[in-house]
Amino acid sequence: MRAAMQNSSDFVMIMESDATIRYASPAVERVLGYRPEDVVGTVALDCVHPEDLEHVSSSFAETLKKPGVRPPIEYRVRAADGTWRHVEAIRSNRLDDPSVAGLVANVRDVTERKQAEERFRSLVQNSTDVVTVVGADGTILYQTPSMKRTLAHDPEDRIGKNIFEPSIVHPDDAAKQKELFDLSVRNPDLEPVFEVRVAHGDGSWRWVEGIISNLLSDPNVGGIVVSSRDITERKRAEEALRSSEAEMRALFEAMTDVFLMLDSEGRYLKVATINPSLLYTPLEDLVGKTLHEVFPQEQADAFLGHIRDALKTQQPVTTEYTLRIGDEEVWFTGTVSPMDDCKVLYVARDTTERKRAEEKLSFQKALLEAQSEASIDGILAVSHDRRILSYNRRFVEMWGLPEELIETRSGEAVLQAALDEVADPKEFLARVVYLHEHPDEESREEISFKDGRIFDRYSAPIKGADGVSYGRVWYFSDVTERKRAEEALKASERRLRTVVGNVPVVLFALDREGVFTLSEGKGLQALGLRPGEVVGRSVFEAYRDVPGVVQNVRRTLGGAEVVATVKVDELVFEVFYSPLRDEDGEVVGVIGVAGDATEHKRAEDRARWQAGMLEQTHDAVFMWRPGGQITYWNRGAERLYGWSREEALGRVSHELLETIHPFPPEELDRRLRTEGHWEGELVHHTRDERRVVVESRHVLMRDDSGSASILETNRDITERKEAEDHLHHQAFHDDLTDLPNRQLFVDRLERALGRTRRRSERKELAVLFMDLDDFKVVNDSLGHEVGDRLLVAVAERLGKCLRPEDTLARLGGDEFTVLVKNVQAPTDAVRVAERIMEAHREPFVFEGQELFIKPSIGICLGETYRTTSPQEMLRDADTAMYRAKKEGLGYRVFEPVMHEQVLRRLKLENDLRRAVERDELRVCYQPVFSVELARIVATEALLRWEHPDLGTMLPAEFIPLAEETGLIVPIGRWVLEEACRQGREWQTRFPSDPSLIMGVNISLRQFQDPELVGDVARVLRETGLDPNNLALEITESVAMHDVDSTVATLEKLKALGVWLVIDDFGTSNSSLFYLTSRFKMDHLKIDGSFIREFVEHLDDRAMIPSLIAFAHAMGFRVIAEGVETAEQLRRLKEMGCEFVQGNHISGPLPPAAASELLAGKVLASGDSP
């Protein structure tokens, strides 16, 4: 047993319960390459493939649970050379067996089996053959994936179906297939083969061949296995071969040789000869028999050997032999040529006479030479020692040999001369040497010359009467013209097939029974057929519902030629039928051509119908000959053009109507000749010289004699064209000013840019973008009607500032653009802008009132825009215009830094939109100091933005942007909420009497927000801050923006109980009397710049006391901003100012720092500010 284990291809391991190997048999080295002693002590699981480890570990654990043998498992282990091997292991728990005390594993290498399975799986997956497993009742159990590739059916869809269903097997083949299937079920040892038609996924029937194997008893299969492959193309080829059988038979019968077709076993398949006396056995007894059934054993073996040689080498094999036919010994030369499907063509030629002539050659040399001279072939006879025995004149002429060379009688010299002429001298010489070494062989081949000629060369040994060969004769036939004719014929056939396949006709042929033998041509598409689809079907069956076809075929089979028009369904065909006759004149079929005349027939029908309607139609209809002479003129033409029928007939149409064509008149003639019709628009002139646009259709007509006329139908579309032109103009022009609109301007700019890119000279372009300053004021104050009149007047004035080649456009509102072409230098565009500015210094006068309008202009030069879009130029010109408006300069030329600034502004806007949600906004608080109480009585909420990249930003850096974008409204709402919450908190922490007041600034956009009053009320309610502790500050510019609206909003806010403060007084030109009398405010806050200017200058010191006194007189309390020094505070106190605010007291502080300040500054009591 030890010897068996040592020599086994399996190896055995004994393992501990932790998988440590205690013993490994020697076979482990043969299987995995490890020595047993190297394995012992290692853990078996360490060599398991990672993908299999979980499965193997689980199985190992199961084995530990109880004694006994476990089912085999397969997994991969690492061999000593690093490769992975597939193994099969049977485990046995022998821990309780004292003789083993371990887990025993019997391991077998199954790598080769797995690889074989994988190869088989790949073969099945990729094979074009279809393998089907079927139950004994015909139910499909499995099909290989190749079913999808071969027959376009999903194998999964076939499972459960019966293999004999009409949707699977052709109904005509089902019974035969069922019979073979049942035979296999009854006789498992039989494997019937079959050919059957099955359904393809595209709806066609495909031929398959296959074999049926009964594997019901095989537990791995358990079914009938049907293997099949697609042989449709082979079937078609066989059908084509059968269809050409008559031609082949005619060819055979025209030859004097004996033609035999045999298979690889020597069985006669076909025989043809016009001389049956050359056959060893009567013709009627040959087909179906084998050579051994016809000839003696030795002769049959020789013939069969030639057949197999030809099939093996795929080259013709020529043999010479004699047969005793009747009382005569007949010599034959046989050529065996290989064919497809293991068949050969055996051509036997009676060479008896030639052999007899050869035997007498030595005695009849003179006669032979005379005969050779008369031959059209070149003949050369050479002895074995290469001496010329004889030749004829034709040979010398064909090879162009000098007389002195041929007269040397040297075969070597002639050979050398020949080698200089042939295209392949190496092959030519090799063949000559071979025949010299094999003197008894015959040879026939073609020789190609350098000059393009082709010779057919036949060579045979020269033998005496005693049968001894003493030389060789060569026959040369010039077949150059024949070969060219053959190639020309082949090319002609290819062209003909191409033409037939692409011309919309049907070429067909029928045999004498009316069965289709040919069906070709593009016209088959009209019938829904493919070339060759009806071949093999009877015309009488296929067209039994078309009596005309059946009748015409019968007449033609009777010998008559027939031309007929046939209607098949909705199609009309012009068909020519001709009888096909054999050499005896008997009708053996029909050949015909059918052309699809459906459209032609429909056109004729429409023309005839239209002719009857011509006089009834409202359109102008007339006919004219190719020269233009009018031959028909309907009433519609009289109405449209004004000429009566009598006046128009005979006149040349295009001269009468002064026709304007979209192309030269000769082009119309060409189109009518080639296409038969033309449609389009023409311009005509009427009798009263009115210009009309017509929608015209010309149709080329021919009468029964073939004479051509043109039928012209014209419909007056003049009004429609005028409306279209008007709509087109409106689509690209401004309704108010009739200037080009944005779409037309952008189109012209794009084309101008394209021309600039293509030009070699440096002529650039420029775009001016402008709008009118304060145009909205005109609209709001004088009304939109005046505003529209002003825009029209501006457009007219702008147009006078420009050249004819420049383009002025209105983009909308008060925005205008100018495209300036051929700009030589930037100053050219600037001069245009200056002309425009100068033109607008003069006022516009409407109803006696003067209006001064100043434009702001942005200029974008095209010199750096060779690859830039019009939209980008407009954008940059717009950017420059806004810079000009902001700086009050009238015009500005765009610079790249402007775009960068716009981008930075856009980024800042995006950052500002996210600032609230990112908690980047902070509220700081600056105290307001009561001069009278000497303590802090209020704080002003001031916003700061802690930008992540730019650091702390003051309001002046971002509030204008927030105002412009509307973000100030939600930001201001948040500041109001935060300030009120903080104010309420300080009131609680630092109580005082009066309570601390919180001041909050309100911007213009906030003040215009209809929700402002409601927001203030809500915040007060939600935070609990008393309205009397909230002061809302608005600037004098905000107050003066819309006085009536300001008054209404202030009254609503005052009704809530809050304080109202005029902020930054002194920064604008507003009248203090007007402010104090018009608006019911509580405090007046003087701007810091005003304080610095009038408090510190001795000459102007009276200004501030007067202002404070007037404010007190109007009931206002005064707050002075920007107090930076103790001296300023002292003087303001002397002037009677109640409150001060500024860095002298404290700058803006964060909430925590402000809280500390309030803790030290707030006093116990005092009057309210």
C-alpha cells in the first residue's frame, strides 16, 4: 500500500484540527512540486487561492464537526512554481481513530480536466454550430448560445417549446424530421443525419444539416442531442448549380471529348459525350456505378489513384492509357481536374490517331513537316540531346527567332532566346528541365510573355514504333486574343449583373413548366422580393391571382412574343416576354424583362385628370413647346396676366411675360430634360406692367407621337411674398425706430468679424455700446409717449453721426449699439464717440420744452477679437459703458482690466449671497454718548463682513453691491433682527432709565421694500424690544428719493412707536427747512465730515450752532457723528449738541467688547436722549 501511495498521481495529507499538515505523501512533489518534508508543519489553508479560501475554510469546519467522509470539493492551490493548480479533495474526519488521530485529505490534480472543460465551454460559446438538447417528447431543454448568432433567436426563449412546432421547423419538413427523431428514440445506437428548413429570427427559412444522438441514458445529458449547422448558402449554391445544369449539358455535348464527373470514391455522377462509342460501358449503365464496377481491378485502381492525386494536390492530373473498346485498341489522354465538394472532372480525349501518327513519325518525317508548315500553331521537335529535329515557319514567326539562330539546330540557343521573351523565365526553364528529365510525360500550360502575349503550350514525347522515346515535340498556340476576349466577356458579364442589379427592372426566366430559374434586378424591391427569392417557384402558383401574367406566360410558351402592361396589387409593370428556344427551335422556357411603370402611369393619369381641370382652376395654366411658343392658355392665365387666349397663343412665353428666372433659362431646359419637372418661384410682368411673383410648376409632357410640351402652372403669391418680406423686416428691426435689432446687429457683427479674420490687411472694427443718462426720469416725469419720441429723435441724430457702411442698432430700452467698420486705428472709434457726444450737446425740443440728454458710451475695439464671439464684444463694450457712466466721462474704451474687475465683482456678489448662510456677517456696535448725562445712552449697529479671503470688509466696500443686487433687503432684515435681539439682551443685563436705544440704518432699497413696516413690527414682537428703544436711521438722499412715498412710510413707522433719525446730514444739497418741515423725524445726525469742516474752522464756527439751534426749534435732537477729539466734544457741548458719536468715545465694537464697555459706562439714571 505504501508503494501505491508513493506512485499515485493523488497525494494524501493528514492534518491536525487547526489544519497543520502532519503528513504528506511523496506524490505531493509530483503534483505540486513541494517535497513532503517542506510541507509538514505548514498550514494547509495558507496555500489556498484567496477567492476559494472562504469556501474551503467552511468545508474544513464542517469536516471537524463529526467523523466520517465528506463529499469532494474543488479549489485552487499554489504550486511550488507559483502557479495555481485546480485540485479535488475528499476529506475524512479520523480524529477519533487512534491510528490516525487527524483529518485525512485525498487530493487529486484536476487542472487539465478544468482546462479541458473551459476549452469545451469556450468552444460551445463561440461555435457557429447549434447544439440542442431535447426531451423524448420533443421539448427543448437547452440550446447553445450560438443559436443567437446563427439563427437570431434567444436560446432562453426556446426552452420549453416543442422542436417540431411550425414556428421552428418548416411545415413541409416537420413530418420527416419527426420520423428521424422517433427512430433515434427507438434505436439509441443510430445517429440519423438530416437536412431541414428552420425559422430564422428575421422571418426567413434557413437550411440546416445535422445529426441526432440519443443520450437519454447519459446522466450528464439526459436527452436527445441535435447538432446542426447552417447550410443555406451551400443550398443556394447547389440550386444555382442545378439551374445551370442545362448550360453545362449543352457545353458537354458540344465537345468531342468524353466528360466524366466523379466523386472521390470513383463513382460516376455525370457523363457527356457526342461519341458514345468511346465509352468502355454504355452511357445508360454508367451513372451511379463506381470505377471498379466498370473496369478491371488494375485499371480501376489506376484511375482512382489519379482522382485522389488531383484532390490531394488540388492540381489537374494528366494520364495516358489504352482501352480495348470492341475490337479496337483506343489510346486516351485523360485530364483529372479537382472541383468543389470532393468531385473531379475527368476529360478523356481519344488520342489513338495521334499515337499512330507518332509511331509513323520516323518514317513520315517529310509528310509531318509539310503538315506542320500548314498548321496555325508553332511546332518544334527536339531530341533528347536538345538538337532541333524539325520546326515550322509558324514557330519561328511566333517566337521572332533569327534565321541564323534556328539554322544552328541548337535547342540550347533557342531556349536561351525564349528565356529572354517570357515573363517568368525561371518557371519556364524549370518546366523544360522537368520534361527533359521525364521524357515520357505530356504537358500543357500557358506561357505569358513580357509583351503581353499568351501562348498555349502542349508538349508530348516523340516515340518510335517500338515505343521508345527519342525526343519531344512542342506545340505553341497564340491564344492572346482568345484570352482577351474571355476577360472582356467576364468583365461584360460583371457589368451586366451590376446594371441589372441597380436598374429598376426585373429580369426573369422560366422553364417550360413555368418554374422560375432566374429572378434578378433592383425592380424586385417594388414587389417586396429579394433577387432569387422566387427561383424554384411556379409562376402559375405565384401569380394565380394575376390572370394577365398567367395568360401572357402561356402565350409565350406557345411561341409568341408578348408586350403587356400588368398590374400587380398597386404596382404597374411594362413587361416583355420572349420564348427561349433550344438548338432545334423548340420552346424550352421564357425570358422576360419587367419595368416598374407605376409612377409613370400615375403621372399620366394625373396629367389627364389635370387637363380636364385646367379650365376650372383659378391658377394660370399654359403650355409651350421647347422653343417657348405658347400652345395653350387657360382662363386663369387671362385673369392673372391680362392677355386673352388669342393674343397669347404663338407668343414666346418668357418674352411675353418678361420672366425673371432664379437661374439661366438653359438650366431650366436641362432640368426638364433630365428630371421631367421643375418647381420654384418666378417673377412675371403683366400686360399693365405690374410685377407679380408666382409659385410655378413645369412638367414635361409628351403626346402619342413623342412630341414634347411643357405644362406650366402658376399661382399668384405676390401678396404673400410682400407679407413675408414685411414680417422678415419686422423680425430683424426695432418697431419704434426701424433700426436693426439685436439679432440683426449680432449677425452683422459676426460676419464682419469673419471678414476681418480672413483679410490680410489690418482693417479692424469697433463696437460702441451706449445708453442715455437719466432717461428713466424723462419717462417717469413726461410719460412714455414723450420717451418714445425722444428715442426716435436720438436714433435720427445718431444716424447722422455715422458713415453709410456703419450699422446703428437699438437693443431695447434706451440702449443703442454701433458697428464701426474699417477702423485703421483706435482713435477712429474714439472720434465716432466724440461726434455722438458733441451732437447731443444740443437739446431736444418737444412741445416747446427742451430736453438735454447725455449718452454714456463704451467702446470695444476688434483688434484683439479675431477669435472672439459677438456676444463677448457686446459684453465688453457694455462693461466700458458702465465704467463711463460711473465716472461721468461720456465714453470709455474697454480695457481687459475692466473685465477682470467685473469678474471680481461677480465673485464678490456670489460670495455675498452665501455670506449669511456661512455666518460670515458680523454686527458691531458704536456707542452714542449723551453730553448732558455724560454716559452711553444708545448704540448704532454697524455691519462688518469677515470675508474668508479678503479679511474684514467695511460697509462701504460691499453695501453698494448689496444695494445694486437687492441683497441688501435680506441682509438688512438680518441686521435688524440681530440688533434688536442684542438690544433686548443689553437692556436686561444693563438696566437703565431711560433704557438703552439701538440704532439701525435703513438703505434706499430697504426703505422701498413694501414689507419694511411689517418686518419691523414682527422683529419687535419676536425679540421683545420696546419700540421706544429702536431708532431707524435713513439718509437725506433716501428721504428725498420719492418724497410722497417717504412720507407715507415714515408715518407708518412712526405709528409703531420707533425713533426716526435723519442720518449723514450735510452730505447732499438738501434743504434743512424742507427736511424738517416735510418729514416728521425725531433726531438729526450731522455727518462727521460736516463736523470736521465747520467745528474746527474759526470762520465757519457759526454754521454748526445755527444748525443746532434751527433743529431744536423744529423739535429735533442733534447727534454729531465723527467726533475724534476732546476739543470737538467740548465745542459741541458749548453749541448745545445733545449727543455725540465717534472714535473719541469708542469705535465700533464686537458684541462682547461692547458689553464690557456698557458695564462700565452706563449710569444709574438720567434723562432720555
